[in-house]
Amino acid sequence: MREEVRFAKAPNSLYPYFAAVFVALLLISNIGAVKLIEFGPIITDGGAILFPLVYIVGDILSEVYGFKAARRVILTAFAVSILASATFYLVQLAPPASDWENQEAFESILGFVPRIVLASVIAFLVGQLLNSYVLVKIKERTKERNLWLRLMGSTALGQFADTLIFCTIAFYGVITGIEFLKYLVIGYFYKSSIEYLFVPITYQVIAFIKRREPSYLSE
């Protein structure tokens, strides 16, 4: 008897796509965060360019799929972030080829910096879990109403925790006094403002996903 070729069925859901985007945005942001950038009086890190989008995707996951589903993605991203850091560290330790002259450049960008890695993973985990938890708790009270309140309220708390933890662990002492306070405040308001500006787009994306997810409509 001829044996059949078997394959598992991939779920007909947008969830894995948003999960993949979430993890990718985090990894890219973590690499960008090793550089401090300055625009006039504004001091921030390179992660600020994409990192607000991590929270936007996190909001979408929490609003549509719930806290448990969002937590799975957050923990996956957390684990992958640690794996990436460990991989970069091993590559850094590996002896460079005799004709490769970029060891110092590699170490300055992707080299394992314990303080930055610790700041990144702790801030991300606390901020994202808080963001997701608050959004879902507000939704339990508001149901399908007042989405803007869930998005903005969860962002305010999640981003504050994330920014405070990352800035303190990663750069306190490197940046001191009023410059550190400026870095902290500007970073928080910048990332929060980006998310607030994207609220109308986030509304449309969430509405689209809810229409596309049969399990959501059947609830």
C-alpha cells in the first residue's frame, strides 16, 4: 500500500504574520539602539526609529487575539532577542580571518555589551507585558467601545516603564544630570507621540483584521 504524503495544515489566520513582524521589529530596533543620535537639543537612540511600531503591533495582537496570545509572541520575541545577543557574542569571540580587518567595527556595533543587552530585554519584557495587560483589562470594561482609550492608555503606561528601565540600565552614568533627564523625557514623549499619531491607522488595521478573523466574528 502506497504511503500518503502528509502535511500539517497552516492555520488560516493573520496572527503568525503579525507575530513575525513583531519579532523582526524588535531585533532591528535593538541593533539600532546601540547608537545615540542627536538632533539639536534632542538626544535619543537609534532604536527610536522603529521601536514605536513594536508597541503598535503589540496593541494589535492584544486587541484582536487577547493577552495570552500576545504574551506568547512577547515571550518568543524575548527568547529570540536573547538568542541574537548570544550569537553576536559568540561571533565576537570567534577569531577573525587573517585578511578580515573589521573586528573592531563588528564589536562596536554588534558586540556583546552586557549593559545594553540587559537593559533591552528587561525593558522590553516589562513594557510589553504591561502594555498588553492594561489594554486587555480596559477592553474587559469597555468591550468594543473606546478603542482609542485602550490604545492610548496602554501606550502611556507600557512606554513609560520601557523607557525608564532601558534608559536607566543602559545609559545612566554615561549620560548624567539634566542630559539624562532630557534623554529620558524626550525618548518617552517621542515614542508615545509616534504611536498616538498612528492611532487612526491602527484603528483601520484592527478593524480589517477583526473582519478577516472568523473566530473573532463568531464570538
